[in-house]
Amino acid sequence: MGLLKEQIELLTLVRDAKITSAQLRALLGLDEDGRKAVADAIARTARAEAERLVREQGEERSNR
């Protein structure tokens, strides 16, 4: 995944999560390792949510 795409996805998650500008400044104040840890946690959470939605949709289809 390209860096620009990752940045766009991260900003989209930040926006959708309604993170305030103060919270974003705090995140940006982290060192490189801290920012990477937060970004990795967000990516894992987003993947888990996507997988959950796919499972739910599959269950709904099988219950029809």
C-alpha cells in the first residue's frame, strides 16, 4: 500500500472517529515509534471491523 493511500485512510479514520484537533495534535506530538504504534492499532481495528461486517453480511444472507 502506498504512503499516500495509507495517509488518506488514516485521515479518513480520524475524521470518522470524530477525533478533535487537540487529540490529533497530541497524536502528532508522539515520536516515530508512538505514531507507528497508533497507526498500526488503527489499521488492525479497521481490518477487524471490516471482517466483522463481512461475517455479518454472510450470516444475513444465509438466514434468508
